[in-house]
Amino acid sequence: MVQILNRGSTRTSPRAQRKTEARRAEILRAAARVFRRKGVAAAGMREIAEEADLSPGILYYYFSGKDEILQYCQDRTLEHMLAAAEAARATPASTPERLRAVLRAHVQAMLGELEGATAHLEVEALPEGMREAMIAKRDRYEHEVRALVAEGMKRGELAKADAALVTRAMLGAVNWSARWFRPDGKLRSAEVAQSLADYLVRGLTK
């Protein structure tokens, strides 16, 4: 996971680190709201600071710039997704049940827990050095999900198909929810996660 150091000190206590991490998460949620309203490209650090009710100077204490906020969002989101995929691979449930759990966690990581949906998809907006690490982690996550899909097909729990194609189609569908979901809309993020997971897995079951 990306480590973003507390710029006020080279040595911090565990309590201080927890407080700093909590504040970064608050800033991420504020940034996500700005990204939704203005788009990632048009959003600026001043708007993010205002949304987070911080001075620009305090914001720069936690993040060096918008690129670092984007990287932080993407890294945290991918960590949640990877943890869900790895847990599903180790769970002795049926493949459809495990796949639904992964897809639910994917949607919740973007829409519910972190509210960083749009930022998560903006990997191309990162500078090359930051982008490479995120692409590598994203590819690792896709590999985990594809392995689960392939296992289900091999066990006869999922209909036979091209596992890579099926995986990318499913991930594309859940990622697209970031473009149309609205926090003040009719459905909550948990309901969207459940409905999408059920719909996508149902299409694969025999």
C-alpha cells in the first residue's frame, strides 16, 4: 500500500498515525465530492480544501497535491478490492456466492466506504511514475477475479466461456456505476452493490 508520510515529523506515535489516517480519509471524501461536481481535471486543491473545511496550508500538510490525492484514493480502493478477492478465493463457499461477494465489495469500495468512485477510474490522470504502480495493482486484482471465474467454470458452477472476457465485462459493468450513481438518488450504494452482483452472476450460472 502506498505510504504517505506525515510531513510534520519523521517519527510519529501509532495514535498520531491513526489520527492522520482518519484525517486523510476525511479529505478523500471531500475530494470525491468535488470530483463528482467538477470532474477530476477541473478540480483544484483550493476547492478541495474548502470542501474539507481546511485552509490550503493544512491540506498541503497531508497531501502534496491533487496527484497524491488521486493516488491515495486509487490505492485504498484497490486494497479493499484485493482483500475481498483474496478472501473469496480462500472461502469454501460456492463460486457464485464468492463472486457475488467480490462484486459487492468492489461496488461498495467505490461508492460506499471510500466515496472515491470517480477518482478510482482516473488512473490515466496520474503522472507516469504513480500510474505504473496503480496499473500493476489493478492488473493483480483483475487476475484474482479471473482466477475465481475460471475456477467456477472448471468446477461446473459457472457456464463455460472465455474467463478473461467475462471478467473484464463484469468489472467494466461495476466500474461504470461510478459514472451514474448519485449519493442522493433512489438507491443506496449497498443496494446497487447487491443488485449488480446478483444480476451479473446470474448471467453466468447454468
